[in-house]
Amino acid sequence: MSVMLLTSGMISANLKLCCYCIRRSCIGHPDDRTIAVQKATASAEINVTLLSSTTTMQEPTLQLFLSMSGRPWDTVYRTADGQAVYKAEFAMPEKRDIKIARIIPTIVDGQGSKDTFGHVARVECHMRRAVRIRMGDLDVATSEYLKPDKSGFWSSLSNRVFTGPDGREYVWSAGKKSTKLFLKDSERTLVARYHHPTLGLIGEARPAMLEIFGAGKAMSDIIVVTSICMEIMLVGDIV
């Protein structure tokens, strides 16, 4: 009986991952508007590769692998050796809001050690879409905080720009295989990169992964929160 329940749970998790990957891979296909988004994104990706090749070769400071569903809004973010760092989960089934928490120093008691998490942010959702970010003193509509960037080099319907805790502007640039976060400066400094999961239908299956580079080390919380919002925007729904 336990084997059947475990198998059922694994099938359910795999179906959710497949659904997310299919939605993710279908971005830019159905209509002219999304085709335009795809072309603009591809153009931006090429420019980033050509003009920022030396930047993108840098080693990440932190690599976080997503567990279970592979969906960034419902998972545990772990290091390569299995240490949990962040956790995202639905707060209430009725509202579908998302809670994001960060690991705090391990507590050791008579039963051994256990992971405990401290609150980081809450992303409010309506009609299965992220509509508001509540994070410390930040309480703002997602559409106002993550704005479409239509200026110069970064111009793309799918890119989103926001102001970081340091007062500088950052831009998430969407691509088919990954979504990259850059500092909006003359060097286009790479700050973070979210790798989309692959099912292994062609090549090796890989889990989703969030890389944070040196420029983003001090702002990992907002990187995790905005990357989740960004993926919800791109997929168009919480699956």
C-alpha cells in the first residue's frame, strides 16, 4: 500500500513538472503577440551573449537546486550538497498566496538538528497570478515593481526592470533556457541566472537551478522573490 501511495505521489509530481515545462516551452508560439515577444527575447539574448560574454563566464557564488515539482513557487532551494537555503510554498489553498522563507541557523536539540525557516516575503496571487509583493517595508503591486523595460539595449516585451535595495536598477531578461538578471550598468553585470528544468526527452534531464553571482550576494532575498514572480509572469499561471 505504501509503495502504491509513493508511486502515486511521484506520478503526480512528475505530471506537475511536465505541465510547467510544457507551459514554459510554449511561450512565444500561439499568436502574433507572443511570437513578437519570442523574437524580441531572442534578439536580446543574442546581444547579451555578444556584449557580455566575459561577464557570463564568471563563477556563481551560490547555486540553488529546486526540489520536487521544479516549480519555483512551490519548492525547496538547496545547495549541491543538499542543504536547504530557501523554501517557497502556498500559504493557503483558498488564496494561493506564496510564502517565501530562508533558512536560519540550525537548531540542535535532544532529537538532533533540524532545519528552521524565517519569513522573507509573501507574494499575493489573484486568479492564479502574482499581483502583490509584501517584503519588509516593501508593499507594492507586482506590475508596479517589476515593470516592462522598453529602453534601449534592454527593450523587450518580456523583460522586467526593478529597483534593488541598493537603489540601483536591475533587469530580468527572459530566454528559452534561462532567465538572467543583470545590473543595468554600462558593463551589463550578470547578477543571477535561473535555469529552467528539462525533462530529458532530448539529452539529460536537469532540475531547475538558480545561480547567484558575486554582484547579487548581498541581495539574494529579493533575487529569489523576483525570480519567482518573473516565472509566474512568463508561464502566465500557477500550475
